[in-house]
Amino acid sequence: NLQMALPPLAEQQRFAGILTERLAVVERARAAAKAQLAAAQALPAAHLREVFESKTARDWKVCRLGDLIDRYNEIIHPGDRTGGEAVFVGLEHIEPNTGRQTGSLRINLATLTGRKPAFKKGQIVYGYLRPYLNKVWIAEFDGCSSVDQFAFEVRRDRADPSFVAAFMRSDTFLRRSEVVTTTGQLPRVSIDEILAVKIDVPATVEDQSRIAADLSHRLETAYRLTASCQTQVAAIDAIPAALLRQAFQGGS
């Protein structure tokens, strides 16, 4: 029973032709924008490969991650504290691939119902559940995490935390690690497997810091480009509905 304005058939056909042509232009623009987005999204992984799988990297010293980092084992158990709060940063608060913290929660330690691994400022907090998400964060404050995360203290006389974190966020790390997939469970990587992964490192911590800083700049540029492309795709996706509104609300 919906009522609609119905122009003469010839006018409908002219109108439909114009609308079809405009929508086709939008679809071509959408395809081009999505191609640009895919290329931008591929840049971070390419930048990481360029560092950790380069010809230069082949001349670096090869060691185990366990030679550079130590697991931080402090666990807060229910009943350990009679009061106070802690900042909780779980897997859901770390952005995949980028290492950015996107949120946190304040928890009451006196009413804690499950154990929480603690971390200290400057440590690497690594999400070992579904490791392909690359949720690796350098803690900016003291706090606690979920049981699906490990905290690592970097031996700063041997390694730069940003360099090590970037490596642990790379495809190179995933290929060299032993990710375990058990039927009915999500993929994960164990502490022993993480510490056993081979890593190529420049001779000095200063060189590592310089490389990490340059890599961070290039990655941030790639993330900004990705965000710009995502905005462009979203804007294009909104055009068909706008064209239809314009058409059926009296536009030409």
C-alpha cells in the first residue's frame, strides 16, 4: 500500500538511466578506493619485513629472544590485596598490529575474582592468544593484564624495547615461532616457544634504537594513510544512499 510519485514511463526510463550511470561511477570509485586501502594496509608488514628480513639483517648477530628478554612473573591473586586499585589493560585494549593502547579499566583489587598478571612501565606486554593479531604493547605505566598476555622485561644493556617489540609484531616473528593450534582451542604460542625464537639484532643498542625510531616514523605514516583511505571508502559508501534520497525526494 506504499504510495510513490510515478512520472511518465519515458521519464522513469530517463531517470533510471541517469541513476544507473551515477551509481556505476560510484562503484568504480569504491573499487579504486578499496584498492588504495588494501595497499595502505599492506605497508606496515612490508616495512617490518624490510627491516627484519633485509640483506643488512643477515649481517646482524643471531640470538634467541630469551637472550634479550625475561618473563615478568608477578601475579595478583584474589585476596592478595585488601584495598587499592589497578589499571587493567587486556587484549581488547590493544590495537592489532600497531601496538597502540586503545583503552583500559580501573579494577578494585579488594574484590578481584580472578588472577591478573602484573606489568611494569617499559615492559613489553604480549598477547599470546591468537598471536597473528600482533597485539604487542610497550607499557606506559604499571598495571595488570589478562591471563592471555605475558609481560617481558627487556635487558636494556643488550636490546632496545621498541626494536624487540617491533620484531614481535612482525610476520618474521610469527614464521619463526611455533604457533600451536589444538582442536577446539584458539591458536596460541607458549612462553618457551617465544623465548626460543631466533632474532637478528644490530651490534649496539644505539643502532637498534635508531632503526626502531625510523621504523616507527614509517609505520605511523602508513597508519595515517590507512586511516585516510578508510575515511575515503566510508564517504564513497555513503554516496549511493544519498543519490537515491536525492532522486526520490524530488532531485534531478
